[in-house]
Amino acid sequence: MSSYPWLVVATFATAALMQTCHCQDDNTPQCCEGCVAGPQGLPGVPGSNGVPGSNGVPGGNGVPGRDGPKGDLGDQGPPGETGAPGTSAGVNVKQCVWDNLNEDSDSGKIVECPFNKVSTTSALRLTWNGAIRVHSASPCCQRWYFTVNGAECGDPAPIDGLMYTNGADTINIHRVSTIDGLCYTLPAGPVTVALNVGQCSDGAATGDAYTGWNSHSRIIVEELDIAN
């Protein structure tokens, strides 16, 4: 009977020890061996920011996009400013006209047309337009040609035309003809342009020439700038 009081004392001591003994796992906030957890502690002080990381590797270029739809036509802009007036090209031309010239000369000067040449580097374009004729019972030839101040133009060639007939008393045809060409290397100043008639260059026999019958005849003189 003496052992019972000792057992009771040991039992109470063990219960008291279990109520006052507390423990907690170092790795987790959980109590170990079924002990009772204490109250939650205050929040800790926030830690400092970490070191920023380095930049990443740049990415490759993307695929080009497709063209967008065509936009609407814009409004018409305002008119531009008026430009400065241009300079008109200089023209130096003259026409001499005869009505029913009816010149029966077979050689020498027929008519003349005075002209004032402005430039030393220009050329003169000489034009005759009118009726001419040669008549003979035998073959013959007549030549009509220009002179300037009494001399034929030789550069690059004379300005002339001709009419030939194989000979017949009954043939008397007057034809409107044009003689036209350029005369170079003439000095500036007054010039006299003349239409002449004479023998053909091959020395053929001459006939009865007639110039400007029953119609208007004309000489046109035009100065052309050939410096360029």
C-alpha cells in the first residue's frame, strides 16, 4: 500500500511538466511533438532591393509589314505664282512683192529687194516664188539665181534654179517655181538681194526667158541666227 502515494505524485509531476514545456521546429513555424503554438510575432523589417539584372540580348528584326490601303486623293493645291515674262525671239524678215512683173529679160538682174542684216554670225535665207518660162524653137536652158550685193552666194553653194526645153515653137508654158537656200558669211549691215537670169552653168544655148507673167511674184529674205 506504501507504493501508491509515490505513483500519484509522479503522475501529477509529469502532467505539470507537459503543460509548461513549449518547443518549435527551427525550419517551420509549426510546434513540435504536438505542443501548443504561441501568439504570432510582429512583421519583420523589409529587406533592401536586390541588385538590378543586366540587359538581355537584343531581339532580331521582325518581318516587314504589308502596304496599307491606298489613301484618298488629296485636295488640289492653290495656283502657283506667275513666272517672270519671257523674252521673245528676235525675227528679222522682209518680203518684196510684185504684181504682174512681166519681165522679158534673158540675162542680168530681174528684181532686187534691199535688206538690213543685223548680226555678223547669222545666215540669210533667200526665197523666190513666181512664174518663169523659157521658149525657143531649138533646145535651150535658162538659169535664175540670187546675188547679194552683186555676187552669188558661194558657201555652201549658189542659190539657183533652171528651166529647160527641148525646143518647140508651140510650147509656151509659164510655171510657178520656188528657188530657196541659205547664204552664209555675210557681214552685218545693208545688203541688196537680187534675182537674176542668165545662161545655165553647162553652157547650153539660151532661149527667150520670161519672169512673173500675169501673177504675183515675191522675194522673201529671212535672217537666221546660226551662232549655236
